[in-house]
Amino acid sequence: MRQQRYRSRLEAIGEPEVAELDTAAAVAVARLVIALEQGKAVGGSKDLLDKLLLSAVEALKSRGYNGRSAGRLMHRRLTWLKESFKDRDASWYAKRGIQL
């Protein structure tokens, strides 16, 4: 019930939860990938994307995760986000990789 009250307060003031912030950051990266594929990204975007993804994998490795697995999963997640966000009619769940 406490969590429900907390979420109700956030909803009332229009403040996102941490999971929504994380998803928004991942979507921004996926949109950059789309822009790169379409040739619409600004110069240096590819290098920035590469550094960003390497940094994310390094952060996971420093927490004890397998770097190769983390990199593979990162690629799969971005591919899923990229494809689902190309479909404007995709549901909230589909855009987050949740299969019902």
C-alpha cells in the first residue's frame, strides 16, 4: 500500500519513476542508432555511441558481470528497442520487450 501511495503521488505531479528514466535513456540511444542507420546523425555520433556502449559494458563488468554476455545482451536490447520504437503503434509493453 505504501508503494501504491508513492506511485500515486508521482503520477499526480507527473514525475517518472527510475525505471522510466532508465528506459528513456535507452530509447535515446536506440534513436541515435536509428539516426545513424538513416544517415541523419550529426558528425561524431558513431564514435560517441561506441564510447557510450563500451562504458556501459565496462560498468557491468566492474560489477562482476561477464563482459561478452553483457555486450551481447546490450546489442540485443538496443536492437529490440530500435525496432519497436520504429513502430509508433507499438504498446508500452512491446517497447520494453515485455511479451504478454
